Amino acid sequence: MRCSEIIEDATDRFLELYGDRKEGLGKSIQGGMAWIAGAKVVLMAVCDQCTPEAVDLRRMSRLIDLAVHLKRPILSSLQLLSDLENGLYLQDIGIRKEFDTTFLKLVSHPFPIVTVADHSLLQTLDTSLSISDSLLIRGNVSVTEFDQACVQNGQQIIRSVDDGLGLKGSISAMFAQLLAVQKDDLVKRRKNRLQHTPS
């Protein structure tokens, strides 16, 4: 899903946040507080057809800090986490420090991280988006085989959006399920998945 679709289709209300703006706005990342069927989360997504830069990584870092401070889970776009996990930001070697800091903060986030994507992207995924605790797929598609592979490799939850609950209800229900998991376990699972992700 594109950033604009996530905000329009998956949130009841979205309040964009920019931080102190001393280092620029971070135009390639859109992020802030989102309300989704009763769940209050921090949303982070790559803006449509944008390439993130160093200032965007610093903005992401501030948003993760906010999520920790407010004890909120994170909803992220597929592209943002995929780019971060695959190190695409490191095309500019000058942002290595910002990249490492942001990556570590996200992996160590003590609350759930959920990603949403359209089913058309499912076949293009590398076996897992290891940082994300759960991937919700929108569209009529079976994710059984994909789900089993990911569960065996670190207890990641891959699930289709429930038609009865809708997208917002499915996101809220997934956050509720993951919030029942011990914080240390969430982090250990992420680190385990990353350790076993093929290079």
C-alpha cells in the first residue's frame, strides 16, 4: 500500500508530526500519530514515489523515540521497512551512523510493529520482512504457506485482512494480539528473524 492509501484507508485520524525541523522536514517520510479503530499508534511510511535521505532517517528515529515514550505500537508501510532492512539508504555511505541508529532503535522497539501491504506485493517479498512482527495482506489471497514458513522462522504473523473486521478492525485486532506478547519476546523474535534472514 502506498503512504496515501494507508492514511486514507487504514486510519480514522492522522496527525502528522515533524519534530523540531532543525534538520529539515524529511519530505520522503510521512509520520505521526494515528487512531485506528480504537488503537492509538505511531505511523511511519515512505511518501509515494520518494527516495529517503539522511534527514528522513533522523525523522524516523524521532518517531520511534515518540512511540517508546508514549508506549505505542508502530504501523509501517512495506516499502519503508523493506528499504531499511535491505540497507537501501546506505547508497549514500555518509548516512551510515543515522542508518545504524535508526535500525537498532526499530529492532529494539518494545512494542509491536505491524505492516500492511496489498496482495499484489506478496510474491515480490523476500521470505520475510524480519523487523515487522506481523504483515497484514489486503486482498483475496491465501497466505497459508507463506505464514507457515515465517512462523517457523521466528514467530512472525502473516495474515489476510479479515473481511468481517475490515482493514482498520484487522489492524486493531493484530495490535491487541501482539500487545499480549512480552516486550522482551517481541525483540528476541525480531533479532532471531534477522539472524536467520538469508543474506
